[in-house]
Amino acid sequence: LFDDPRRVWQALTVPEQLAAWFWPARFETEVSVDLSSGYRIASPTVGIAVSGEFTFVDQPHSLVETWTWDGEDYATVVTFSLSGSTGLTVTHEGFRTDEDVVNHIQGWNDCLDRLESYLAS
């Protein structure tokens, strides 16, 4: 399902598509994306949000962004690498604690499961 980089790229960068899969359906999700600057993904119903700036854009092959949760004072870096032969690779770096690593591994696994379901529909 991740073998078409253009389709995955749209799911990552088109606000309506990103909102459709990023967080669980029970979350009201608001998304803004501007590839020349940055993004924001928020859920007013749950009271969480993440935002950042795009530091590298190579459509539809690679997207690098900073990642800052509302209320945190530091940013991590997320890299999405897309290719027809290997699909999608997500790398998230720069965590301060092992607990943050574990939490984000679980979070990304949940997100990517929803992305797979979204792309299959």
C-alpha cells in the first residue's frame, strides 16, 4: 500500500487527507499544511497539538520536518522517505528521554496502521 510515493505524499501533505488518518477517528482533528513553511496538527477535543517547520521538501520522495508538541520547549526531527521499491520509512530523532522514544514508537506504529487502512480504502 505504500508503494506509490505520490499517493503517500498526498496523504502526508494534503490537510484533509492527513486529518483523515493521523489521529484516531474519535479525535476531532484540525490540520494546516504549507510546504513552504510548516504544519500544525491539533485535536481540540483532546487538547493536544504538534507543529513544526519543513526543513527539506523533495516531492514526492522526502519530507523533513521539525516536530514540537504544544507545551514542550524543544523540537525533534521527523524524516519521511518514500520510494516505489521500499514504500515509506519514518525516522524520528532527537528525543531527550528513553520514555519519549518508546511513546513515539507506539504513536508512529498506530499512525502508520491508520495510514495503511486509509490508503486501502
